[in-house]
Amino acid sequence: MKKSKLPAPIEITAYTLPSQTERRIHEETAAFLRSLGLEDLADGLSYCVSELLVNAQKANIKRAYFQEKQLRITNAADYRKGMETFKADTMDNIAPYLELQEPAGRYIRFRVIVWHKTLRIEVRNKARLLSQEYRRMHDKLIRAYHYDAEDALERIDNSEGAGLGLTIIGLFLNRLGLSEEQLFIRRRGGETRICLSLPLARLQPHVQQLVSHVVEDGLIEV
């Protein structure tokens, strides 16, 4: 019996995320999922991918912001001072910080591959994750497993943004019968790597039924 050919890996590197780059990422990911018979997961995973990309860009922008403000991001007092104004300043005028990304080599790298019967969706960014950033991210994921959906969303700490998105990713994994351990957050050298590692054998049975529950609960918009 002839084995079906696995789709070629996707790898896209960018310094910012204009709409055409995000559209390319989502279109290529959707085609990748279709080739695996996982098209019913496309909407939910598209949401997860968007959140991981936004988190990566935000982390890179934060480094540029602190550098421009001459604050040391690894110093606790400087970190607190910078975060008091980071969200407001970058929300009102993000363009200058986006322009600083390529000269500083702060890339975002997106990758999708099937590896050892596992679907791996990985986002890397050229900024080493801080301990306090890791704790906040991990806490947001854990909440999805220790509270029901309503309580988890109400308990979000959104002081640095991305609270809602990461919690919903956790709820999405939970509804697929997967644990928070399927999302890895790692520091490697000067990079942060976040990877969704999803066993194909756990995804394919009853995918439509599982995803429909997520949609019906209003956790993912379609």
C-alpha cells in the first residue's frame, strides 16, 4: 500500500506582520491542514497562530521600546517603570518601534511541520523571554485547566496584554482533550520559542464534534 506523502514544511520569517504576511501564513497553514484531513481545525488553529504571532511581535516591540527609553529590561525597577507606559505609548504610536525591528535583527519566524506523527506549529522571535514574562504566560494557560471557561476568562491578568488569547488557546486545547503540556514555551540562546505540539492520532478522531463544541461555546469566532 502506497503511503500518503506528508506536506512540505512551512517556514516564513518576517520582521513585522503586515496584513499580507499574516494572510500568507494563514492561507498556507490552512492548506497544510487540509492535506492532513484536519480542515475542521483550521478556524481554531488560525486563532492560536494569530495570538502566537501577536505575542512574538509584542515581545520584540517591547525590547525596542525599552531600548529607546534607555531602560534595562532585565532590571526589575526599570521593567516596572517601562511597563507603566509601554501599552499606552505603543498603542498610540507603534510605527517607530516597528521600523526598528529589522535593523536590530528582531525577527519573527513561523514554522509548521509534521514531525514523528505530531503536528508542530512553532513561532520564534529574536528576544529572550524574561522570567516574569514566562510566569504570566504559563499562568494564563494553567487557568484554562483549573477553571471553567467563564471563570478562566474572568480571572485574566491583562496587565501586559495577551491574557485573553493565551487563555483561549488553553481552553481550545482542553476541549480537544489535550493538556497545557502540548504548548511548549522555551528560551534558546537569544530566542523565545513557543510551539504547539499536537499528536495527529489525538486530533483526527471526532475532530468535527470537538471543534463544534468550542464554536458553540463562543470561544472561537467563525
